[in-house]
Amino acid sequence: MAKKLVRSVFDFEEGFIETIAEVPEKEPEAWAPERSMRVASKGHPRVDGYARTSGDARYALDIQLPRMAYGRVLRSWIPHGRIRKIDTSEAEKVPGVLGIMTYVNAPKIRWYRDSTLFDPHVRYEGDEVAFVVAETEEALEQALSKIHVEYEELPFVLDAEEAMKPTAPKLFKNGNVRDGKPRIYERGDIQKGFAEADAVVEDTFRTQVVHHAPLEPHVCVVNWEGDRLTIWESTQATFRVQQGIASILKVPLNKVRVINAFMGAGFGSKLGIEKHTVMAALMARQIGRPVKVVTPRKDEFLSMGNRPASVQKLKVGAKKDGTLTAISLWSVGPGGAYRSGSAYLGTPAREMYKCANVRTEEYTVYVNTGPARAMRAPGHVQAFFALDSILDELAEKIGMDPLDFRMANIAEIDQVRKRPYTSKRLKEAYEAGARAIGWYERRNKVPGSGKGPLKRGLGVASQIWGGGGGPPAFATVEINRDGTVVVHSGSQDIGTGTRTIVAQVAAEELGLDLDRVSVVIGDTALCPYGPTSGGSITAASLTPAVQAAAVEARERLKDYAAAVLGVEPERVSYEPGRYYLTEDPSKSVSFEEAARKMGNNMVVTTGARGPNPKGYTINSFGAQFAEVEVDVETGKVRVLKIVAAHDIGRAINPLTVRSQFEGGIIMGMGYALTEERWLDPQVGRQVNPNLHEYKVPTLADIPEIEVIIVSEADTKANTVGGKGIGEPCIIPTAAAIANAVYNAIGVRVKELPITPDRVLRALGKA
């Protein structure tokens, strides 16, 4: 298939990233919304479900190699300081210790542009101080306890607003504000907008730091065979790890192989190369043995990233008819101690609701805590809690129903880029969700008016996210002589069902049953390039490439079918399962018969993801409705039901879609009600770095969840018509719950999580 190069730009965590992508000159015909689907768009169980549930699946944690050693990082126990002296002599004497690396003997590898692999200036509890490798985990533990570190302790700062003050301790010589300035966006005339408003509301909202808490921690196994390096890694970015390690170690890409067959989630915490992987590779080369690193759960909490906290000062204005006239946002959040993730929150204020006059001013600030990282819809989850809360306040002030207020301010075009969307069914989502929850019939017209100590309320919130994906992304399809098919995809299945949707798309296009297709995934040596799995881009990036490869493979096999029929290929047509003579459909050959004709030949094709459409913005939209029960005597909030109504394009596997929504909503509930990192402000250390005291939701907390997909295939977005849903499903949950709590008790909790003590304080009972 002829290819061309295009400029590819998409927004992924840190802003716009531009690449040059190879795309097909001509894409296959898009799957029309009305197309009758055989395999795709059906709720198939996951093709790797048995392997995962039976224990046959091999995660990085399961890798055992001959002579394998074990590595672990010794981390700083202070939040800020300089290492005066580090003594490893006693640790080196422990039987079984094979090597210890510190800033004294490690290569000076730059990291985060502001630091090094090992830095004598430690900036948070959990910063890397030493790396130990030993023959056994017991020897490893003993050696770690015998490393003596003497620190010069320095003043520390944990709060982002405090860190912005001139008197705050500085983490870097250029100050604590990332890039030295805020990100500012303006359109229209914000002062004029507020002057035109009949009502103006101004308020401040705060959100907490939360941890990704994936079931599987960060794990890697590294092994050198001569000058070739193989890494088994739990990562959302197989190719990014390969490229990162090759660049850091100055090794050619063809000498680095990264394998990620199975993994137990990441939620954004595993989007790139990790320090411990580089350390393990250096030590494995030094000692001539494989090295395995399994990050302890405490270290996960301290060092492997979090969703940053936020302070958001919002001011919004509207006319009596519900027209928004102005939105102003000032926000600040902690980025942690180094350049990792950001705490920027302005996109929802700029893009969600129709408003001519908008200003956002956003700060990410360095503080002496573990790094912020992208976490399932970075920025949006925090931002929508504040934005949708204050919209409810404004709706009440002008005497308008909160849902009607939102529907009156649906933005028909992308207001930032001044162009239409490929599709937008937000209105349908509002209407479908309202019907399912009984919004107009059951919502308290007067918040807090219910009788008795158990008060119920309803709340609504909205969401916008990208999820359109884009190039570059490739897939290879191989047709075997028995008519079975193997698809090679360079992406990775992070627990979302990627293998299954890849198999479904190939089976759909080739007219085969799903069990005739197998998928090889997550191996840089066996697969063409696939994108990082983050930002809800995987399905929308990868499946069009799979479709393109399958279409070309089907056309190539037509030559063999024509040989069986004894005619030119131009006279042969195809329908699922068979090739037939166009002028006489009774004369046909099955897919398998055509494949057998190949003999020892093979059909191998590579498909590329086509470019995104010019002049359009690809977004997903949706709304969630929450019903809660609040005990005003204890402050306990119980979520009874969540209705999630979303526009996500074509659902390639509705069963997987539902599981994604359930997982995202449950995670959103934890954010709304229970999860929070606690720091001791006196010593700058975390007091709950474990899954016992860090409260994620359990089975006992899960409410009734109803998922409604209001969309059909978005064929302007890509040829398969799907958009990502991993992020959209979590974005509105906390905001909807917060608005439901207000509707139940009549007072607003403006800080997350909405714990019993905060509810009681809001009620004046604590």
C-alpha cells in the first residue's frame, strides 16, 4: 500500500506533541454506522481471559531466568537535603551482594533536565539514593539496611501555594514555578463578560493528591546476551522504553528488545522509562547476570507518581436566560519534585461550555513530594469537580435547573481551535441520562429538603476528552496456509482488552470467526510500532491500522482465489468467508481453500493508521448522573447509583466498554469519597503509603451502574469509527457525586474527598 508522510499533532498529557507520521495514500472504506457487523461491535469475552484467570499469563513478575539476581532502590527518608556522606562498606560485606551503585560510582546520566540518575541533592521522601543487587531477596533486604547515609537536611515545602512565595525553600535555582511562569489563555473580553452578567459566582475548590494504585507494581527484568539487551517490563509504553533505554545507554535500537506480554494496569503511572530500569540495566551489564526489580508497595506510593492536588479559584457569570457570559480560572497544583507530570487544569474551562469570554491562568509548582504523573484523564478530573460545582451554584442563583443550564450552553464547535467536531452527541447524553435517573421527577427542587437523617440527592456533571488517537500506528496481518491469521501489533494490552479488539477488527474485515485470529502484542522485536497506551488513544489509533492491514491481506489472497477459480483477480469479489465469481456468485472458493492454494507462500501485509481529518476536532463527550444517600448524623456518603451516558463513537466491544466504565466510575468514587495521600507537615513524610490506610473502594462500596452509549460510528474520526473511553468514564464521576451531595443536604462541600468530617463541618455539626 502506497504511503505518504504527514504532520501529526495530538494533545497528550504535557501539551501538543508534533511528529512526522507515515500514513497510507488511500485508506480502506470506513465502516458505515449502518453496517451489519459480524464480529466487531459484539460483546465478546476477552481472547486472553483464560490465560489471565487461570494463571497461565506471564507477567513481568513471573519471569525467572537462570542466575537471576534481584535489585532494589534505597530511597531518601527525608523530604529535602544533601547527602554529606554515604557508606556502603557494611552492605558490601553481606553474603550474596553483587553490587551497589550510588551517585559516587554511577554514570552521570541526566534526568528530568534538572537532576541526574543519582543526585546527592535529594528533593523528596523516596528520592533515589542507592541501588543494590544481590543473589537473594533476603540478602538484598539485609544490605539495604546496612547502608549508612548522612544528610544535611534542608528546609522543605509541601504545599504548592506556599512554594510560590518568595520566601519558600527553592528546589531549583530558577525557582519553584515550572517554566518560571503560568500558562495563560484568553479569548474575548473577560471584564466585559462579567459586566454583562445578571449573576456572578466566585468560589474556591480544592482537590487532594491520589495515587494510581495499580494492582501490579512497577516490575522489570533485564538481561544482557552479549551486546543485546532484553527487558521484560510492566509498562504502558513498550516502544518508548526501548527508545529511552537505547538513548540513555547509547545502544542501537536493534540491540534492545522490550517485552510486555501482560500487565496489571498503570493508569498513567507507567508511561515511560523508569530510573530503576536504567539502574538494573547498568548493574546487569556490570555483573554479567540478569537483574529483576519489583517495586515495594511503599515505594510505589512514594515515588511512582500521583494525581496532583489542586487549588482552583473560579469566577463565572451568566444572564438570566442561562447564557454563560464569562469564565475565569486561576489554578495551582504541585508537580512534585521533578519534571514529570503537570498540574494544569484549564482545558475544561476553555472547551466544555459555550462562552465567548474565558481566561485561564494555570501554575504547576515544584514541591518536596513524589512526582506528579498523568493519571486517567490528567487535569480533567480535578477541573470538572470545580467547574461543574460552580455551574450548579450559578444555575441556582439564576433560578435555573442545573441540567437545563448545561444544555443551554452546549458548545457546537471547538471554541479554542475554531472548527467543528467530527461528531457530538452531548445533548443526547444529557437526555438519556436524565431519563434513566429520573432527573426531573426525583431531584430535590429545594436542596436538603428531604426528611429524616438519611437524605437523598441527585447530581449531574459533564465531560470532554480527546480519545481520537492518530498516526503513527502500524499492524501486520499474516494469513497462514490453513486459513488462520496472526496479527502483530506493537501496542500493549494494559488490561483494557486491546488483544480482543485487535482480533475482532481483523476477523470482521477478513470474514472469519474470532477463534481463527490470534494476536501477538507488546514485543518490540516481533511487532511494528504501536503507540503508547495512554490518553484513551490506543483503540482509535491501532484498530484502523489493523483494518488497513486486513483489507490488503484479503485483497492479496484474492489472487490465489482467482487461481482456484481459473479467472483474473479483477473478476473475483469477496464476502465474509468466501471469494466468488462476480458474474456468477454460485462459483466460489472459501477463504480456507484460497489460503491452501498459497502452498509454502505467505500473505503478509502491514497497515498504517491514516491521518486525522483536516479541519475537525475529535472529542468524546458525556454526562454522568449520581444518586447518593447522606447520613447527616454521621456524615457518611453512600453512592446508590451512577448513570453514565456517553458519546464515544462505535463501541468495538460493548462488553469491554462496560468494564472500562465500571472501573473508571469506581476509581472516580474513590477520588470523590475516600482516597487521599496524607503527609505529616512537620517532617514531610507520607503516613499512609500502603493499601490498608490508603482507602480505595471495595466491593462493598460499588453502586448500581448503568451505562448508556448514545453514539454511533464516527466515520469522520477514523475508518473504524471508534473513540477512546478509558478516560471519559472517570472524568465526571466525582463532580456528579459532589453535586448530588449538595442536592441531598443543601450545603456544598468544596474540598475532596467528601469525608464524613467534611460533611459534618459543612453542616455545622463538627
